[in-house]
Amino acid sequence: MQTGIIGSGNIGSAVACRLVALGHEVVMANSRGPASLADKAETIGIVPGTLQDAVRAADFILLAIPEFAVARLPAGLFATCAPDVVVLDAGNYYPGLRDGQIAAIDQGTADSMWVAETIGHPVLKMFNTIHANRIVESGLPAGTPGRICLPVAGDDPAAKAKAISLAEAMGFGGLDAGPLAESWRQQPGTPVYCQHLGLVEARAALAAARRKDVEAARAEAIARARRWNADGDKVGIWDASS
């Protein structure tokens, strides 16, 4: 299997670690260029590459970068992807100091729908509800009590089936979380977000999600940013799941 990962932070590195162990060829790219990834090549076993190298992967492409960085990707980057490649979006929108303000998301568009529109390619929302350390440490065989579920939202049934199979191979329960328009149910502020639930509990949590909770979490992020700005604090809004 070939996987390209755009983003060398916590989530991108954690997924790379697990996929290399499964025998995937993993090409990783970031904004600083291949030379900056020499340590990841040595410790994880990834192949350092450019953005263009990463999107040539035949099976999966993982976007593991903040929303502000998605907007800065080169135009047309995904135009020459392999026809059956599955693009996974692990991002979460944190308005304020990290991602600024994205009008379409603020007005109600699910963040991964905005990502798909921005890059010009369909995506599945996956890996956004789990902390990076859990990806590395918490994979378990099917049927084991406490096995964490990974919701997968998207519009292509075949792509979702492939992504769910990937989750299972990594030691997690894969759950079809519905169409991409419903992926807000796994955004920050919802009952499934970073709670590391099992399959049954995750399905119930997705059903219990309410848009007002997403809006409240977003409003709190903006309020924190304003407080930090007022105090002169330069710390950004960041989360290990992003």
C-alpha cells in the first residue's frame, strides 16, 4: 500500500508510524521541504518528499495540517491524483489565533466540506477524533474490550469501505459516520470528539451531536483568542488531534 501524508506534526507522524509498521510505503511532506524530515525518516521509516510526491500515492493521502495551511496548498495540487486514491482529512477548525476566520465554516459549512472545496478533490473525514498518542499506543484486535472507534464521514461508499478497512488494520473500529455534510457531528464540541469511545458508544454519540455545541465550542475558541490577544499572550490554539 502507498500512502502520502501532508503534515509532519503529531497526527501525521502517529499515523505514519502505524502504517509503516503495517508495511505501507509512506511518503511524508510538509511546508519546510524534504530535508526537514530526515529525523522522521530515521525514526519512523517514512520517505521524505515534496507535496507533489505525497499526492502521487496510489492508495491514501492524509491531510494532517491545520485549516489555515490547507488554504495555502498549491492550486491544482490534487489534480493529478491516482483515480482510486482516498483522501483523508484529519483537520479540525480552530478559529482565532491558529486558523483565523473562515467565513464558509463560520456560516455553517462542515469544515471537511470546506477542505474538499478548497483542494478540489473529495475527502473523507477521519483521524480527527483521536489524540495522536492513542493512534500509536491504543490499537487492539477486533473484539477486544475498550477498542477505540474511528468515525469516517464521506460521500463515496467504496472510499469509506477502504478507509474503514484501514482503521481495522490499524487496530481500531471503523464506523461509517454518514455523508460529509454530516461530518460536523465529529467536530470539536461534539460528544464523540476526542472521547475515544467504542463502536456502540461512538454511534450513539454521533446521533446525539447538536450543532449548537459545535457553535459553542467555536465561540469559546474565538473568545480565548481574544483574551490571549488582550493579555499579549502569543500561544496559539492547538490540539493534539489536529
